[in-house]
Amino acid sequence: LGEGLSFRGTIQNLSMTGAAIALSQACIPYVGSLVRTGRREATVARVTADGIAVNFKVPIPAASFDERIIL
């Protein structure tokens, strides 16, 4: 997070434009918060039942989007 805080999460769903990430209920950032998923900057788009959904600032290029992707 922008405040220098970091939390561990589990990616549940990944697309070229964003991801759904499971987090513990104790550490849910607000919608609109700037976050980093791996090395990729993102904005929290919504809070889900078990975490957050984020939109990447720069989409993942189609040529590098496969099962070996490293965020």
C-alpha cells in the first residue's frame, strides 16, 4: 500500500487487466487505494467477500499472459 504497509494475499483470479485477491479480513484496503501486486501497480476496484479486486494501471501484454506469468 502507499503507506508502506504490506499484506500477503492469494490470487484467486487473474486477467490481463486485473486480479481478485483473497486477504484476511483484518487488512482490507479501501476502494480507490493504490496497491502493488508483485511489481505491478494497481487500484482497488472493489471489496469482495474474502478480499479485493484490483485493476492494473498497465494491462499485462497478451504475448506474456500465460501460466508462467510473474507479477
